[in-house]
Amino acid sequence: MYQYDNLDQTIVDERVAQFRDQTARYLSGELSDAEFLPLRLQNGLYVQRLAPMLRIAVPYGLISSEQLRAIADISRRYDKGYGHISTRQNIQLNWPQLEDVPDILADLAAVQMHAIQTSGNCIRNTTTDQFAGVAADEVVDPRPYCEIIRQWSTLHPEFAFLPRKFKIAVNGADEDRAAIHFHDIGIELYRNAASAVRLKFLVGGGLGRTPVVGSLIRDDVEAEHLLSYLEAILRVYNLHGRRDNKYKARIKILVKAMGIPAFRDAVDAEWEHNRGGPNTLTPDALAEMATHFTAPAYEAIDASQESATLSDDCERQPLFAAWVKRNTQAHKQPGYRAVTITLKATGQAPGDISATQMDALAQLADEYSFGELRTTHEQNIVLADVRESELMLLWEALQPLGLAASNAGHITDMICCPGGDFCSLANAKSLPVAQALQERFEKLDYQFDLGPLELNISGCMNACGHHHVGHIGILGVDKKGQEFYQVCIGGSQAGTARVAKILGPSFSRADLPEAIEKLLKRYTELRDSQEEQFLHVFERCGVEPFKEAVYGNS
């Protein structure tokens, strides 16, 4: 992991002192609500339905065991003993008291953490593949590039007050696990025929009220121009993006209005001013950043023996074998696997994690994964470097914690925003819907029969639950003061990126589980084999058979 130098630590410490003063002035009445609003947003503090919410930055999802223990301690002392993993790989506290936030930020700074730019109209946390650095299909490790973007964008004076919030994602593997098509800027790292690193830039993607698949703007940018090209895009957006209507202020609206050719021309004209300038990354700078993300000290092991031990363990324990199949990932290092720990146990709010679980996972990370964890945009946690022979021990340790569910990538491993239980923007509650669906479909044999299936739930059109890109998406809507839920199907965040299609009229909360069950029944009737996944059936058959199954001839 990247470790703060003296400059990093000084910036974060000074930011804590600054916000402590701002908070004291607000509480004393010296600052009005309107004056305090941009100051608190710059430090990750929202005012929600019931209490403030503090969003803690987890840069590109990397967190150490020491940092996770610190958040567990903070959640006990200042909150209600739990945290929530967000879809930007950050961690949220939903119940802090305003007067305690400066102390929380000081405690975070002591372990090289902060909440800077986790809200507001600025460049938010850059996200990436949760398996970065270890994935078997990785072409270029994206973490050094994410860290470069983090350092460049943090407190950047020119981009501190953009027309709207701005999100960047980076992917460096064959499979896109970072959803780069649905970000303001998506970057794909690849190697050309000469094995040199090159960058593809997508712009204008996003969800929310106007879901849009990002468009390719340039496909052969040299690694040295990462920052100068980013800066050119941001300058065009900052200059021309709308500020008179927040619903039309995202870069996707600007790109659509200008058209890709005109937008590209404007970016290229801006790029001429700074290309080759101070933001050009030298080979030494890139190499130095890469030194912060070297492989851990893998043990000298017999990979074939590791695999044999794992095979024997799976044969002896079928439940363990199911967990290995669904919750572990192929690894670059022979004899190791990456493990996804889903925070989706039935009855638990998706993405929530208790202080007790945080402490336990920190200890397990120390024992089995070199003291490092990753948060994911699916609201789960990954241990990236576990020996195959120790997977059984890890699985057994996860069981009493309620963290051994073998449902990764299946229907109960759902993305879900906090919804109306917490968020003042929500039209409907999301968490009761998630719980009802968990209970309806929790039988593992049923989930395994369905195969991989992404179900995403949002409480409003801001789409924090990514419902537009779920294989099945659920959106909370308001109908004359009553909560209803619109269903869409066929979304995809990777591969052939696509926005889901609305199925038809919305459902009451009580009727929703049965409607989803009808969808799934029709899927199993339509598939050619048990291996054909939901998304493939949708691509082959379209929306009409599913619509007929749910609504009948009406």
C-alpha cells in the first residue's frame, strides 16, 4: 500500500485543524448553515434524515488491518458500532454527532486516513478492480495510476468547485471489474504491440436520472500523459458544464450536447496548452510510484501441494467447496487465491459491517493475507492473498462471524443503497426490500441453480444502488406519498455495457418479491441449459417474455 510521506501527513493534519475551527464557529453561531454547507461537504459530512453521515475515504479500496481496527474503534466510541461499505469503496458512519466529527477526523489522520473530497462538487475517490495487483487476467496494475490521480486531484484548487461531482474509475484487466463505462471518466490500461502501457479514455458515462454509457474519446494515450489529458478534460467540463441546473450539470449532459467529435476537439485544443508540461509523468516518477505496490512476501510453497490440499478439503466438505467455487478468485501467484467476503447475510443490511466483524477481519487479514484488505463497489470485502491450503481455516473462522456465505455474485449478493431509512433524498426505503428478497431467495441450492445474477436496489433516481446496471434493477419511486418499486432488467456494467430496460408498471413493496420470483421462473424456463446465465437469456430473448411472465396479458 501507499504510505503517507511528511507532506501527505501535514496536509491531512492541517485539514483536521481547519475543520475543527470551522465546526466550532458553526456551533457558536458565527457561521450560518449556508456558509457551513460547502465546508462540511469538503470533509465528507452530510446531513441525512436522522443524523449526520461521515464518509471516510478508502483510496481505490485499499485498507490495512490497522486502519480497519481504527474505524472499528471510532464506530464504537462515536457511532453505533458499525460502518457501511459504499459503492465507491468508501466506508460510511451513519450516526456521528457533529461536534465529534473533528475528533473522528483526527483519529483517522493518526492512521493515514481522511474524509477529504468524499462529497461535494469535486473529484471523488478514484475506484478500481478489487483484485488489482493479484488478478490472473490483469494486464497492467492500476493501483499506481489510481494513486497518482489521488495525489493530483486532492485539494486541486482549479477543480474544487466543479459544476457537479466527478467520478473516475480505472481498469487494468481483461475483465472490467471497475465499471469504467459508467463513470464521468473511465480509463482502461492496456499494453500495445511493443508492450508499452497505453490508456483508453471513456467520457460521459454515469447513472442517476440520465443513465449513459460512456463514449470512447481517445484510445492510445501514453502513460506519461495521464494527468495532462485528465486535466484537459476537466478544464473543458469546468468551463462549459452547466451550473444553472444541477440535474443537467454532469459531464454526460455536456458530452451529449456537444457530441463526441466536438468535445474531443475542445479537449485536444486544451491539451495543446499543457501537453509536455509540468504534469507530464517521467519514467522515473511512474517507476517510483510502482514501488509502493510491490507484491507481498509470498511464501516459497509447492503450488501443486497447495492445490492438492485444497482439493482434498473440498472433497471432505461440500459446503466449503461451494464457498471456494463462488467466493474465491484465481491469483497471479501459484498456490494463492483472492477471497471475497460478502456482507450480505440474510437480515443484515447489504454492505453493513459491525465493529466486532471489523476487528475480526483485521485479525484474519494479519493471519492470512499480509495485513491488507480491499473494499469493493459491490459492498463486500476482499482478502487478496490467501494460501490455498489455508482457505479451510479462513472459512471456519468466518462462520461464527456470519461472514461465510457462499453467495458472491449471486442474487442475494445484492448492491443496495441505505435508502429512505437514512437518506433524505430517497423516495422509498431500500433495506426492507433487500431483507425481503434475502429471505425469499436465501436457499443456496436455489441461488446456485440460478447461477451468477446481479440484483441492485436504489431508493431514488440518484442510483446510488446502481439499479440501471443490474441484471435485475429495482428503483424506489413515490406515488402520491406511497412507496412503490420499478423493476428493470438486462443491465450490464462490464463487457457489453448496457442500461437496463424498464419492465413495466411499478409494484408495492408487498408484491415485489413475487414479481421477482416470476422473473426468475421465466428465466429458468427460457434458458437453453443450466449454464446459460440470466443476462445471456435476456440478450437472446429480449424483455417481452419476462414482461408477459410478470404482468400476464395485461
